[in-house]
Amino acid sequence: MAIQVTYRRTRRLSMRIVKNGDVHVSAPIGMPKKEVERFIEEHREWIAEARKKTYESQKRRADFYNQLPLRTREQADDALRRLKALIEPMVERHSKEMGVKPTIVHYKAMISRWGVCNVRDKSICFSAYLLLLPEWCVEHVVVHELCHLLEPSHNARFHALMDKFFPRWKEARKAAIKRVKIGACSESSEREQARPKVKETRQICKMEEDEDE
């Protein structure tokens, strides 16, 4: 475990556990080193518990994606066939409704995102792991990427387009995230469990969370 201390223009000490289990501490510029070290030492128990929770979260995430084996050519071909059968009708239907047309739709085994839209060449790439989601969540991703052909940014106009073409998009997004975090606490309760009790309001601790788009 590595502990990284960064001095910033901030008024409070803060600490977070990143995805690989390391500890990142942010401290106000000019704060004595001993005070920072004392803050870290006071939260040794929290660090151990938070690192354990981070490891368990990463394991659940890996278990989720491992449900779709893509190690052999046969497995990859089968996944591609199922993806096309699932997604292409959705793309065709919603493209007509929205008045857009992607130049090409392709698929990759992406775990960082459910889909990616290249607004320059109007191509869309979908993650093979969409096969692990409920169909309505997959449809939300399809509409999301098609909306980027109308609005590249995640701004108010983009959200208005999502509201128009897939009103349940917020619910679907949460359901997809929850599906990856099988067995995890809700975001609110997990945040409460992750935050240690501290005396000074300038001290904040938290765990870094993943969020799949």
C-alpha cells in the first residue's frame, strides 16, 4: 500500500482510497508534515476497512464481467452474433425516431464504458458486456449514444434529448450500475459506512467509486 500526499490550495485535509487500494491524501499548502502524519495515523483503522471494501468491490466487478467468457474465437463469435441480434434492431428503430444515422456500429470488449460515440465520423461502438444487462438497460445505452449524434456533450440539451427519447434513462443507468455492483451497498449507505467520524470539519475521507457509462 502506498500513501501519496499532495499539497493543494484547500482549507481542509482529505483522504481517499483509490481503485488499486492506495491512499491519496490532500493537504492545505503549508500544513506541517507532522499534522498530516497524525491525520493518517488517526485513521489507520478506517484505511484498513476502506481498502478491504475497495478490494471486495473490485472483486464483485470482476465477477460480473467474468460471466461473459470471451477467451476463445467461438465465444467471441457467439457474443457478436447475440449482440447484433439485440442491438441492431434498437439502433434502427431509434435512429428513425431521432432522425440520425450512425455511419457504422461495431463492438468491443470494453469494461470502462457501455458505449462510445465518435461524433467526428458518426460511428458508435458498444461494449460486448451489454449482454449481461437487462434489455431495457441496453436500450438506454443505445439511445444515449445516438443522442450524441445530436449533442456531443453531456449538457442540459443532451439530458433533454434523453428525457424525450428514453424517459426512464436515469432509472436504467442506476440499474446498470447496480448490476455491476452485485451485493454492494446502496450508494448512500456505502458512503455513510465509508466516512469515518472526525472531530474537525476540514477532514474528509472517502473511497473512490466506479461508475459505468
